[in-house]
Amino acid sequence: MKGYWGIVALTAALAACGQTTDKLVLTGSSTMAPVIAEVAERYEAQTGVQVDVQSGGTGRGVSDVRQGLADIGMASRALHSDEGDLTSFTVAQDGIALIVHRDNPVSALSDDQVRAIYQGSTDNWRAVGGENRPITVVNKAEGRSTLELFLEYFQLENRNVQADVVIGENQQGIKVVAGDPAAIGYVSIGSAEYEAQAGTSIRLLPLGGVAARIETVNGKRYPLRRELNLVVKGEPADAARAFIDFAHSDAVADLYRDHYFVPAQR
Amino acid sequence: MTITLFLPSADRGLRWLLRLSALLSAASLGGIVLVLLWRTGPFLWSQGGAVFASGWHPGAGEYGMAAMIAGSLLVSLLALAMAAPVAVTLAAWLRYYAPAALRRPTLILVELMAGIPSVVYGLWGLLVLVPWINRWAPPGASWLAGSLVLALMILPLALLVTDTALRQLPPTWSRAGEALALSRFGVLRRVLLPGAAPSILSGVVLQFGRALGETMAVLMVCGNVVQWPHSVFDPVRTLTANIALEMAYATGEHRVALFVSGLMLISVTAVLLTLAWRLRGHQHAPQ
């Protein structure tokens, strides 16, 4: 009899759980998934609402939200004009900075010069006002959104990029450039600025006359940047609204900074 | 089979345990191959020989892996060519020439080296070796850098394997050699090393397999450009680095192509191990 009552109590408790606990499903951008997962963890600890974060790309986030498979989608870009049925909430900004070695005398490159360097038609720093050294072109591995954004901005095709080193993570890119006075690469602005301030021998190049800094990304002046958005269909339901507000709040701004993003201005 | 009837029960239990572990290891390897084949089958069917082309442009639907297969083999072969002679010479010196006081500390040091995680070697390669090569032949991240880091990684185990192989030789062999008034080097060259050769060889081949499978260290120092290298100073991409670099961000066909990279790696390793096994089978120790 004792065991029987135990089972009844357990079942009742489980049923109660199912009734009171909400569950949110988020899918989308692999750039955003790691940081949003940490936001979700903090949100769970505070509210008890279970949040499930799945990566799979911005495209999946948008289509899941449309089909109702996810409550909230993650999109690491602004919404397109044909996505008017969705509402987006920018939680952070991400910018991409061109970096060179600290000892490189070249202080700025035009967009055309960057394009020529990455296509291999300029292969010596002398041609752009630097020392007589062959340029080490550092490129990102295929499939990364940083690569796509970079190629799109400079209207390059990856097939035509003449890379000398292909890297994966931002940190690897920073170490490669810091170890090679002739290298040029591009990484997330947040991590580059942090490393440069911490004494790593890299320098961030301005783009289109705008300094590559977190402030200029924040003020939307720096050209090579993107928004990290949470998107919902129509107007958010209460549970989704509460999570979006939390993801927007100062309580999680440190998480975005930890992942080298710029928390959105509020 | 009749022997089993007379085994004590504990031994019978052990026997089943051993059979089970053997079955599990074989089944997991077979399972991995099956899953890879199952996931990649339709893709391989549609691509055909195109996976052996040189161009890797996932964005454009081109998945040629020849340059990366070559990259994997070249980096590992050069590493082996650098590490194996040093390992064998050093092991022979430690066992037959080095003073006893030097021998034990050296072996402990070597064992310590074998225990260092590969990512640490990779970090050292990225921060020290690559910038150093860069001064002589930019960009520095290259086939040579990858091979040097791998050579350092496989050297300790290759040395320990050689040491064990030499130790297991019958002591009568060297005594007989000395009795015949052969020099110490003569005994080593004519008797001991040939005698230990099969064990040394199989140990070295195992290290080759390890070099082929090494990922992080290689990814950090090789430059990862998909191309046929013209010299040891050119960057290359290995199959393992390809998987590690792109897996997290790959979707659809691109992801399947990375599974094919894995399948290629297993095939290359299997072919090499079979070759080495045959090679070893034809060697005979001097009697």
C-alpha cells in the first residue's frame, strides 16, 4: 500500500509540474545560439520557465517561427522586406573588424584595396603604402556567418579569395595575425578590441573612415555590422514577451559582452 | 573448444567478458562505418567521382577532397619521416650507450611528453613555431609546421615503443654477439635492431594512424587552405581539420560532405594499416 501511495503522489506532482511550468522553444542562428542559451539558463533559474534553445541557422529560425514550431526565432541579420509578418527585437549588435599586426604602418585601407588584397591582385604591402612584404591573407572557413557577411560587404566570392591561412574561431584569427607582421584578417569587433586593449599585437583598421570600435557599432555608424534579433510571428505572446524583455535587460548584458557582442541600446 | 569444459568458473566468466568486449569494439567500429555509409550513400551516388576532384567550394556545391586527402597523408608522412629515425636512434642510445643515471630521468621525461594534450602542442606551434617559420618563409602556417608539431607529438610514444621492443629481445643475443667479438654498434645494427624491427615498425605505424587522426594541433598550425602544396612552406588542409573547421556551421549537403571526409579518413587509415600488417607479416626475426 505504501508503494502505491508513493506512485500516486509522484503522479500528482508530475501533473502539477506540467500545468504550472511553461516551456519556450527557440531555434535559429548558430551565431546567437550559444549566448542565448546562457541567457535562457539565467532566465530558467529566475522564473522556472523551461527554455529550449536549438541552433540550426537563421533560415531555420525564421521558418520555425512561421510554422509555429518555435515560440521565438533567432536571426543574426535584419529581417528582409518579405518577412513583414514577423516582428524583430534586436538584443545585440555584432561588427566585423579588419585587423593587421600592430607594427604594420598601414593605417587604413579603402574597400577597393581590401577587395584587391583578398582577390590576390595586390599581394605586397608596398602597393598600399606599407613595407615591402608579401601579404598573408587570413580568411574564415566555409559556412561561417562572419565569412558570409564579409564577402557580401566587399562583394567577393569565396572561390576568388586567395587565402594564405584559413581559420575557424576568432581567437585563432587574432593569434595568427598577432604572430605575423604581414597578415591581414577579419574577426568579430568585440573580441578584437578586447585583445588589442589587453596588449595583443594587433591593430583594428577603420572601415569607410569609421573607427572599428564597439561604440561605432553601437551607434550604427560602423558599416560592417549586423543585428542579432529575436523574432516572433505577429505580436509576441505573454511568455515570449517576458523572455524577450529579459533578453533585453541589463541583467544579461554581461553575457553578450562575454561573447564579444554589443548589447543593444535601450 | 573442449578445453573450455575444464576451465574454472571464474575463467569461464572472464572468457565471456573478453568475448563481449571484443564484440563491442568490433560492433562499434562496424556501426560507425555503417552510419557513415548510410548517411553519405545518396550523396556519394549523386556526386560519384567528383569527391576526388580538387576544388572544395561548399557554397557552390563542389566537394572535391583530393587535395585534403593528400594534405592528411603528406603532413603525417613528413612527421613520421622526422620522428621515427630520431625515436629509434634515441631509444637505442638510451638502452645501450647512455649512462644509467641519465637513462631513467630521460625516460620519465619522455613519458611526460607523451602525456601532454595535443592542443598544448598546437598552441605552442601557433604561438612559437609558426611565427618563427614566418620569418624565413611566410606565411608560416604550413605543411612543415604541421609536420613538426605532429613529429613532436608522436616522438615520445615511438621512442617508448622502440625501447620496449629492444628490451624484449632475448638477452642471449647481445651476449652471443659480444662473444663473437662484434662491436657494440655491430651487434645493434646486425642483430638487435633487425630483431626488434617488426615491433618497432608496427609501433611506428600506430603512430602514423595517430598523426592522421590528429585534429586540433594540426588545425592550428597548418593554414587550412585547400590546395596542393608546392613546397613544405605552403599551407595545407587535412581531412580532420576540415571536419573540425566546418562541422558546427554546415547544413544539408555540406554537412553530408563532411561525413564523407570522415569516411575517407577511415578508408585511408584502413588501407595503411592493412599495408603495414602485410609488411610486418613478411619480416622475419633473425634466429
